[in-house]
Amino acid sequence: MSVAVPLAGTTALFAGVVWVVVALGARSSSRRAQHWYRSSMGVSTPPPTRVPDGWA
């Protein structure tokens, strides 16, 4: 038995969990972040009402 197979599986699982957490965090905070960024740049346009699916 090789150690590389379970190690690769664990790494892939960990990467998947991290990706889900990052994607959910970005989706929930994207409007707030865009609004803060635009207001800090002096632009008063409102952020989009929803983030298109597939955007992390």
C-alpha cells in the first residue's frame, strides 16, 4: 500500500472544504465588499443586486 493515495485524497478533501468556505464567504460578503470598495473610491453607484452563479 502506498501512502500517496490516502494523502492525495485527504488533500483533495481539505481543498474542497476550503473552497466551499471561501465561496460561501465571498458570496455572503460580496455586496458589502463592493459597496465599501466603491464608496472608498468615491463612486456612488449601488452594487449589483445579486452575484452571478459561478463567481467565487
